[in-house]
Amino acid sequence: MKKAVLALGVVLVVGAGIFFAVRANRSAEESRPGLANAKGGAETKKKPDAGASSRVTPPLPAEAAKKNALTAEEKAARITKIMKDYEEIMTKAAADFGAAPASFPGGFNAYLRQLALIDREKWKDFREFLTEREVEDLQFRDHHAGKLVVQWLGDSAATDEQKRAVLRAQRAYDDKFALIYDLSPSAMLTRETERQQLQEQILGTIGPDLFAAWVRSEGDDFGNMVNYAKANGIRPEAALDAWRLKNEFVRRRLEIKAQLGDGPQAVGQQVALIEETRAKVGAVLGGAALATPQASGLTWLK
């Protein structure tokens, strides 16, 4: 245990050293003529007033005015500079890990944690001079959550505000689990439960029609359920009901695993769960759907 704590400490110290070295270099670069504001120098950061909370609090009017004072060209230059700096940090971290992965302090999970911490700092830097809406614009092309929105809703009828709402929801989920690499059954159950809650939140935000486009990120099952229901004259809501039964099935399997492991009692409960779920799905999509799992989107039910 002591070795694990020490190893993680080494990783964080090394990562912090790289980060602050590059940040100091960028501060020096931005203070040179041509990168400064007309009034007093273009420091990327401004010390908060005494007692003021950090970046997570809404900006004060003066801070908002400072962000709006920069021209589009100045903001673009800063974005390019920050992107370049963090690419260098990421490259250095990857090189350190690749050179001796077996001896890297903390192993692969510690390396992933270091990358996640670096990425988190990058977005804090952007928030120093961009409005939240400008940050979202940037995240649509350079953040995992934003890329998902573009990939699955970019070609849909979703409005800009709906896309931004999905971005925020997905981003909050990503940020919450970015530093967690626990693959134990109980941890996986927690993650899956929150993922399902996220999907329900997104469904409530964009509605069932657009949700069919978004949920393609999970695979073909939902689309196959929708097509099967249409082809067989089944009420449209049945596909959504069957999708929720799938979620319940996945969650309950993880619950059994977390509580009982892989012993005989767990196996018996898993078998019972499959039979129970088959009966529920049959009541929703019809018994024939169980005989054609590929067409009806039920390949998961086994």
C-alpha cells in the first residue's frame, strides 16, 4: 500500500513539474510585445481577489469584461499557443511512459490519470480568457464530450441549445470519472448506474426522436428495436421500453457480480435474471422477437 501511494505521488510530482515548466514558458511568451493587451500586458492569468473562489465560480463583472476585451484574433492566438503547449506536455508524458512502461511509477493507470489531470488544467487555462459559450464552441472540436455530440447529433435536427445541453451533461459525467480507473464490480456498477442516468437526462433534454440518433453511440441495438417495432406494427414506445429493460438487465447483472462474485449462487441468479428479462421483453416486443435477436436488437439477452 505504501509503495502504491509513493508511486502515485511520484507521478503527480513529475506531471506537475512538466506542467508548470511549460506554463512558465507560455507566460514568458505571452508577455512579449505583440501578445500583450494594449493596456498593461496580456497575462494569461490574473490573481483572484482575496477571498474569491477559483475558476469554478461564475466570473465577476470585471472578469467578464476582461474576457470580452480581447479581440477574436488575440483569443485565437492564445488558443493556438495553449494547444501547442499542452500537446508538448502530452508528448513528453507519452514518451516517459513509452520509454519504460513496466517501471513507470504507478503503472498504466497512473499514466492515464496524469493525462486526465493535464487535460483538466488545459480547460482551466482556456476559461481564464474565454466565455463559457466560447469554451463550449472549442470543446465541440477538442473535448471527448463535444466530439460525441458532433458525431451523433451533428447530422440531426437538434438545435444548438440542445447540443450544448447534451455537451454539458456528457462533460460532467466524463469529468466525474476521468480520474477513476477502478474496474471492480462495485465500481463498474456505480459507473453504469450513472451512465444510465445520464442517458435518461439526455433523453429528457432532446426527446425520443433525436435520442434515436444519440443512442447510436451504444451500438445498433436501439435502432434495430425501433425498426423491428415499425416493421411489425408494434407501438413506437415499445423500443424505448425494451431499451430500458436492457439497461435494467445490465445493471442487475453487475449487482449480482458485485454482491456474489462468480460462485454457484451468482450463476443461478444470472440464469434466473435472463429468464425473467426474456419474459419482460417478450411482453413488450412479442415472443417472435426473442427468436430473431439480431433483427429485434436483443443480442445482449444471453
